[in-house]
Amino acid sequence: MAGHSHWAGIKHKKGKADKQRSKIFSKLSKEITVAAKLGDKDPAMNPRLRSAIQAARSANMPKDNIERAIDKSSINTSSNFENLRYEGFGPDKVAVIVETLTDNKNRTASNIRTIFQKAGGSLGTQGSASHNFNQMGVIKINKSEISEEQILELAIEAGADECITKDNIHEIQCSVNEIYNVKKNLEKKIENFVSTEIEWIPLNSVKISDDQQEKLIDFFDTLEDNDDVQNIYSNVEIRNN
């Protein structure tokens, strides 16, 4: 049930993206800054930065914002951001993985724990929830870029494991270690990408009632409102009512 796992993707469908435009830009800017700081400032030489910029463009982030985020990597040398993962169970024992980018892990851990507890969930140790998921490289391309037949052929040639077309997106899945090699091959034919990320795909999706879903969406929204949170994954199947 790939695609049901990643809250950002679901949220776009539910039309919440517009309301949270500045939040989205803030998270994308942070990823661009960190990618530029950890590698080359030339996107052609830095796959992580290139992917971050492509995601920012897909979200219609202005060019000035992107350039400012890259420049910030040189100015702001004192703060060191870390990628940290939190695992646990949300309302109704739904498995949840939260990926953060933080310069203060004590603050982040405390905030994430509080959000879980207030929603009636609990944080667990690493591995407590992730055994319900497969970690995969996921590359998303807008359907308007290339036909279903062409992308399937291209994905096979690029070394991908899976190619799924749904709604307005072609989703290409591959092993985590191969994501940038597959992306490089796709870039020979495709210019614009929606996103290139390492995602947690649930092994099995669980179905919940409408009331439970409402409670869970509030929980995800609260998590996403936290500045340190970059991505949220769960094994629940969210329906678009």
C-alpha cells in the first residue's frame, strides 16, 4: 500500500498543503541548507542537494528562497543539524515513524514524546515500529512528464525494483543504496521530479474507523507543526472522505 504511508503525500491530497505553505518552505529550506553544508554547493555534484532543490521547485518555492537556503550553509557554521528517527505507536496502536532534522536533540525528543502522550500514544525504542515497514528509495514524477508505458520501460532500464502509477504520480521504488544511481539514470530522460526520498513503506496497512481516522489526522498535524519534524510515516490506510 505504498503512498498511504507518507503523511506529506496524503496531506497534499487532502488540500492542507496551501494552509501550511510557510511550514513546508521552512522544512524544505532546512533540508537544502543541511545538504549544501554536508556536501558540494553545486547541485550537479551533490545528489542530496539536487533532490532537495527539485522538491522545493515542486512545492513552488521561489528561486530566491532556494538560493538563500544554500547561502545559509556557509553563514551558519555553528549549528549542527542531526537526522534523528523516533518510533512509536499513535492513537489506536498505529505504528508511526517520525524523521527529524534538529540542532537540539533533547528539545526534539521531549516535544515528540509529549505529542505522542497527549494523543494517547507512546514513543518506543528504535526498532519498535520500524519492523512493520520496509525502507525503500522512492522517486516521484508527475504523470504529465512521461507516459505510464515509457516510465515503466525507463524504470526497468534505470535499475528500479518497482514502478507504480496512481493519481497524478509515477512512483519508482528501489533499494536505499541505489536511489541516486537510479535517479541519475532517470535524469537522462526526465527533467522535473516531485521528490526523491528514502521512505518507510508499510508491509501491511491497517484500516481504521472514521472516528479513529479523525483523531489520527489531528495527531499527524500536531507532529507536522513541530519545526524539527521532516517526515511522518505510518502503517494506517488513510481514506479521502
